[in-house]
Amino acid sequence: MTALAVERSPHLRLVLEAGARDDRWFADLYRDTFDSAFRFAVMLTHDHHLAEEVVAEAYARAWKNRLRFNGRSELAWLFAIIRNRAIDEFRLRRGTVDLDHVPEKEDESPSLLGELAPEHVAALRDAITHLTDEQQQVIFLRFYEGLSHDAVAERLGKNGNAIRAIQFRALLRLRRILLGVSHARS
Amino acid sequence: MLGRDRTRETQLDLCVDALLRGDDWRLAISPAAAASPEMNGLVAVARWLIELARRTPRDNGRVRETVWGRVAPQLDSHPPSRRTSAPAALTPAGA
């Protein structure tokens, strides 16, 4: 089999990549992603014990479904599994999860958000759970991991402009949710 | 419209870069952009996120080891082959 044949056949490339996903590949994935994966789970669950549970089940699921991985970004794939697992946990604990009915407000007072007070922490954590899959990934890598938009783009298999756009929409949505919460309380 | 959106996205990104470095975000963009209510509002959220992230501790290695202990038995080559021995998987990336 030549390199040219592989290059010309995306299907063949996927088959070869899938075949390479052995236990060594998994150990490398675990080594390279665990710290981020666990902290991402903490960001979503706000609970270290639950995050440990979520991330353990996510890696088990990643191993089981490794042949379905499309080969673009291992980290984005793993994050998506973690998010789904976290949502499952929330469903179990809360009964249902409705991501669409979040109170949002148009920006009326830009100075409404001052310093991060203890009572704001829960609101911000909760608001993050209402972001989309890709918004959560970008927010995590940018703010929790402190990566540049180019580094985030590389990790997620996207381009830099896309990352900046996702970041903008994520912050806008967070602000609207937080203002909605604030208005609802006042 | 697309150009205007791209400009605002880039400006916000520059502000976030400055915040992450601990610099004054207002110096990262034009005075006019720094004075816009929208940018002030988004930067306020960005500052909260950075503070929240700072308060979120990292795993000290205990969880990495515990989780690997649960996952490794599920691998095909259990007990994990020498290649996937715990030391390899438990060494943090970049260590």
C-alpha cells in the first residue's frame, strides 16, 4: 500500500487510523488530555467527586467508541463525551435539563457586573452550563487553560477566526444570562 | 456586517489576551472601542471567567491515578501491556 493510495482515499485513511487506536494510543490520549479533561468536567459539574465520576465514564466510553472518532480533534471529541456524560448526570439528579429556557436580557447596563462576589460564582457556573458544546470548549481552553486563540484553534481543529467568533458569542450569551438572572432577582 | 463583526471579535480577543497577561485591557484596543458599552460589558464577563478559573484547582495527580485504575482494566490488553503501563499514562503531558 502506498502513501499515495492512502492520500487519495479518505476512507482508507480512516480505516488505518482506526486500526492504530490500540491501547497505546489510548494511554497517550489519557496522558495528554487528562488534566484538561478533568478540569473541564469540574467546570461543567462544579463538583470534584462528580467530575471524577464523569471523566472516568467518559474515558471508558471513549475507549469503547474509539473507532467512531473522526480523527479531527481528539480533545474536542473527548470534551463532547464529557459534556454528554455531565448532562446525563444532571438529568439523573435534577429530573430534566432544559437548555433552551434560560432567562436572557439585552444589555442595558454594562456596569452591572462588578467584582466576582461569592454570590456571583454560582450564577456564572450555572450560566456556563447553558452554553453550546463548542462555546464551552472555547471558554475552557481560553480562560481556564489560558491558551491563545491560535492554540485553541489547533487543539479543536478549527481556525482562529472561528475561535474568536465562538468566544464573542459565548461571552455575549453569558452576559445576557447573567443579566437575566440579576434582573430576575431584583 | 461581517467585517464589523470580525472587528469586534478581534477587539474582544485582544482584550482577553491582555486580561490573561494581567495587563490593562483598555490599552489593547483603540480608545473608542475601549469606551463602547458592549466591550465593557463583555470584558466584565471575561474578568469573571478568569477569576472563576483561577479558583478552580487542578488535580494533584490523585484523580489521574484513581481514574486510570478504573479505566485500564477495560482495555483489550488487560492487564495493560508494558506500553500502556501506569507510569506512561500517569505521567502528565509535558512532564
